[in-house]
Amino acid sequence: MASFYTLDFEKPATEVERRLAEARRRLADAEANRLRPPPSAPSPFPALDEAEAPVDTPDPSLLRTEIDELAAERRRLLEAAYTNLSPWNTVRVARHPERPHSREYIDAFCRDFCELHGDRRYGDDPAIITGFGRIGPHKCLIVGHQKGRNTQEKLACHFGCAHPEGYRKAMAKMKLAEKYGVPVVTLVDTPGAYPGLGAEERGQAEAIAVNLREMSRLRVPVVSIIIGEGGSGGALGIAVADRVAMLQHAWYSVISPEGCAAILWKQANESTNRAAAEALRLTAADNLRLGIIDDIIDEPLGGAHRDKAGAAQRVERWIVDQLQDLKTMDADTIVRKRYDRFRKIGAFQDAAVV
């Protein structure tokens, strides 16, 4: 995987990946040279022939052995690096610039996707994508945060931080899906809702609160996947669902580690960020143990950014399985179970005093 961005804990594996790519290139060149036909007659320009004569071609069998050894070494290093990631390193992986975004998942497994724009009140927010399409055998409404891939897209999408018109757009399309009995699939990937003055003036908190209320009583199946970052109400604004899953190296929490560190220790640096990430219990394993999510979707070895197609296949498989199950329930049962699911989150019992 070629990338300008390398996390410090995966540098040994990245170096092996570079050597592996080079070995594969040399094997392709060697096989191409072996297939090249020999010259039919001597050339009248011997000096030119000598200058352009190919160097000795490496033995392809030796190159294949080298590739197998490098591939095994790469796997060993990635397993060592990605087994039991610390919470802070999980956050860093979730923010990897090559990690697939909602648009890439939609392109990978949504057929006949038709994007819908605008909230019919103020405007269109590119930080939230909405549209109808097919996932496997299911017609769905797909809603997802979009961070943008290049600089221009990132600025337009505010790095995945949606404005109130984004949440109102999402809700308007969810109501349309409910009208036609179409299930809703949401892909969450945001550090949080946009905190700017304009967003607050246009009712950021109210827009998210309305989404929480209205999503809780949608009479169609709703499934949600945290594919990267799941920050606070900005994530929850499209994540009130019957089934919620997280990708293995995603995070989901009431606040980002930096925001938590700034509140608790009045400064956000490497040390306080690590401590905050530990305290927030934001990893997929923590959220599953606490009952906030229902499933963890395993990522390909080394993270979704190393195998986007493989990650998309796993997300698609989970969505299809959940919708297949939810579609067997009637609307009243779906709404009741969704209500019960969220009522159980945070429940506790007082211990008896001995």
C-alpha cells in the first residue's frame, strides 16, 4: 500500500510492503523479458545494440520465493502491530487519510444509486450524502457522512462535520423512505457536528434533537455502521437504529479525545490525548461490552485502508444479513424493540449495602 502517510507503529510493515511491491515489479519485468522474442537477424548497429541490451534477467522462481517470504513477513508484522491496538492508536487508524469514506462504500456495493440533495429549507450540505439504491437484494435509503478525499472536497465538506441543513436533509429523506416502506442504512464517519456560528444560528442542536426523536419512531428498519469516527451528537444524529455496528478500528464516543483532554487537563497533547482515549472507552470492543453497539465488523489485516474492497464486502454482508432479519418484523415490533434497545443503554442497579 503506497501512501505518503504512515503511522509510527506500522513503519516496519510499511517498509516490507515497499520491498514486496518492488519484488512484484521485478517479477513482472522478468516474465515480460522471457516472453520477448529473440532478434531474427544481427543488427547493423552493434554499438546501439550493446547499449540497449537488457541486463541479465533474474530467475522468476527466485523472485517468487522472495515474494512469498516478504508476504509472510508483512502479515506477521501487521498482525503484531494491529493486535490489541491502544485506544489512541485506534483513533489514529480511524482518521487515516486513505481510509474508505461513505462515498467509496456506496460506489463499492450500492447498485442504481440515485443521490438526493437539499433540505428544502436552507440548502444542501455536502458533508451528508443521501440517496436511494440497492444493497444486495434490498432497496434502501443510504445516508452517510462524507469527509472528502482531496483538499477542495475536505473544505467543502468541513472534514465531515455536518451543518443543521445536513441533518435536516437526512431526516427529510428518511421520512420519504418511511412513506414508501424502504429501510434506512446509515454510514457514520464524523468527528462531530460543525460548531461554527452559522450552524448554531440555524439551529444545530435542534436539528440533531429532532433527528433523535424522529429516527426513534421511524416505522421501517434502520441499520447503522460507524465506519471511522463516531463523534458525539454529530454521529448520533444519524445513528438511532435497530442494529448498530462498528468497524474494528473505528471509534464512537460522546467527545473526541482532544476535546476531552482540553476539558480535563486544559491542554491537548500526545500524553493527555492518550489518557483521554483510555478513559472514554471509545473502541469497538468497549462499545460492544457496554451494550452501545450490537456487532463488530472485522477489518482486513492492517485496517480498511489497506484493502478497501475487502472492507466493503464485509460491510455489505453485515447490512444484507441485518435487513434480511429486520424485514421479517412488523412496524410496531420494530419501533418497540428500537425503543427498548436505547432504554437499556446506561441502565444500572444500586448495590445492596451490607
